[in-house]
Amino acid sequence: MQGGPGPLRLAVFMATVAACVPYLALKAAWLSGSTIGYIDVDAAGGSVLYAGNAITMGMDAMAVAVAAAFTFRWGLRIPAWLVLGPAWVATGLLAPIVLAVPLGTVLQVVFSSEPLTASGNAMQGWVYGVVYTGFTLQGLGLVTAFALYARSRWAHVFKGRTQDVAKGTTHRVQVLLACAAGVPAVLYAAVQLFWSFGATAGLGAERADHRTAVQQLADGVGGLLALAGAVALLLIVRRAGLRPVFPLAVAWTGAAAAFADSLYGLLTMPAQPALDGPEPTTALNLAAVCGVSAGLLMGIAGAFLLAERGAQRARPMASSTP
């Protein structure tokens, strides 16, 4: 990125922005009072829904800002935590959609006579097609943009093998956090996989009656990502003889998915009854707490690891300065 972004980076950025436009346009229309896409026009009102639309529109606008930071030279000057934080959350929200929605939709169409969306929903079917197609393309675009950005800014992180990284002063803390994260990660994965295979215990009657293949596959993907992330992190902190690219990517994605998806559920479930949605259940809340705990512990362990790696790299450079 010496003289600015190349054609590939610009193309990825423009494709990502284009994928955000339909969702942003829908949210802008709803916030301005339009009822486009609604079956039940009365469901379009209410302060809770208005606030939710404003927040989710802001989140999608943030995706555009993050994509721009990954593309243009000024993004390299932003403090790392200010880039990695939003990127991590965005990964967690979009990765399960990218991995589950396309395949889940195909399975639903081919093997089930049930509609793609749950019955009794206030939205028309095309809204879900527009929104989740956009989310899938956004996720792919942001992942590609972030990979190109990380290769330019932190190329040293991906070199060598994990056993070549020196064990610094925080290594024991990293191992402790990684092991502690494994407990809620396993619990979260077990519950998510239980639901993904068709079980409905703990979901509540209303959710159980309207489950789709997409929702079941999303549960399974979320559980597998959390479990894979915990295993990958343990391999990294235990210094298994691996190249760091793959385990880092898996740990990053698994931790982000467990944390962000679960936190989003905890924040939105209490509002669902006000929007004529199903009541949250104790099992759903406990599973979400396990997901948030696992993702947060994995994220903190990863932050220690990357910070220590950066400090180790900076010390030789400082010692060689006259």
C-alpha cells in the first residue's frame, strides 16, 4: 500500500460497500416512516423497533468505515486496538451468516416444504433475501479486505511457526485463559449442536414450532466455531508446531462468533416480546452467557499473545538503535 490501494483492494472495498447499500437503504426507509417490506404494517411502529433500526443501521455504517480503514493508507495509522476491535465484532456477527445462510437456504428449499421464514412473521420474504444476501457478501468482503490489510501491517505475525515464538512473561496467563475459555466454549457448543440436530428443549414452544433449516444450521455453525476457536487458541499458546496463519484465523473467528453473536442475542432477546416475538428462555440466556464468556476469555488471551509478540519484536529493533 505504498502509493495507495491497488486495484484488488479498491475492488474489494467497492464490492463491500455495494453489499451494504440495500440494508442501509431499508433501514433509512424504515426510520423515515416507510413500511416497505412489512406484511403487518402495525408492527412497523414502536420506539423499541425504531431504536433497534437506528442501532443496526449504525452498525452497518460502521462496516463501511472498517472496510475503508482496511483499504486506504490512513488505516495503517489508526491504533491497532481501534481497528481490531470493530473488525473482531464484525467477524463474529457475519461469520455464522456467511457459513450457514447460503447452505441452510439450499437445504430448506430442497428437503423441506416449510417456508424459508418462520410463519407469523411481520416481514415479507424478499426482505430476508435482500438482508442476508447483503450480510453474506459483506462478510466475504470484510474478510478479504482484512486479510490484505493484516498482510501489509502485521506480516511478521504470520511468519515462522508457533513454537518459534518466545514464551514471555504473560505466557502462563495466556495458557490459563485459554484453558478457562474451553469450559464455557464446550458448554456453548454442546447446546448449540443439540439444537442444530433438531432438538427443541429449552427453546420455548413458539421458537420450537417455527424452526427452519437455516436456523438449525446457524446454531451448529456457531457451536463448531466456538469449539474450533478454543482448540486453535490452545494449540497456539501451547506452541504446537504449526504455521500461525490457520490457527490464528480459526481462533479469531471462533472467539469473535461466540462473543458477538451471543452478546447480540443477550441484548435483543428482552426486546422481542415487545415486538410480538417469542419470550426469551432460561436455556437461551445461559447459552448466550457461555458464548460471551468463552469469546471474551479467548479474546483476552489472544490480546495478550499479540501484544507480547509485538513487544518482543520491538525490543531487538530498539536495541539496535544507536
